[in-house]
Amino acid sequence: MIANYSYGESNVEYLAGPRRAPLAILVYRLAVLGMVMVGSMASLGAIWNFADLSMGMMALINLVAILLLSPVAFALLKDYERQLKAGQDPTFDPSRFPRLARQGRPQGLARALRRAP
């Protein structure tokens, strides 16, 4: 439980960006405390139903992310295979992929989604 909380807080901080991170982390902490409190009082069946719903939502979000990232992944795979066919030791050169270049720390989810392919 503590590890999952830590992963979640790190992700919230990353997605919120440096300016909004303190508020986002506070909201996340309050939400976690609320879920722990409700979870301690709810019936086991309700907890399992919520866990199933959460896993389903996580799977859907991951599938959407895979679809959004697939053009970049295929471009990287194509470059890798090109280097192999040329007899080179495949190396990643970010200058060949301007979409992957990062300028400093990410400023939040909205900006990252606007830059998505």
C-alpha cells in the first residue's frame, strides 16, 4: 500500500508540473486518506468491485496510451532495424527524433498531450 501511494505521488508530481505540484499532491493525499477511511468501513464485496473497476479503468487508459505512443515506437523500431541492416551497432540518437527532444522539465499533462504525435 505504501509503495503504491509513493508511485502515485511521484506520478501526480510529474503530471502536475513544478508550479502545480504542491496543490496536486495535497489533493492526492486527501483523496488517498479518504479512500483508506472508506475502505476500512466498506464491505468486502464493495472493495472488490471497486478494485475490479479500477483495474478495468487502468487497462483502458494504458491501451489509449499505447495507441498514442505507437507512431513514435514504430519510428524508433524502424530506425533500430535500419541500423541493424546497415551493419551498425544500434544506438539511440535523439537528434534524429525531434518529437522526443525535451526542453527542461515537463510542464504538465496538458502540454505533453499537445505535443503528442
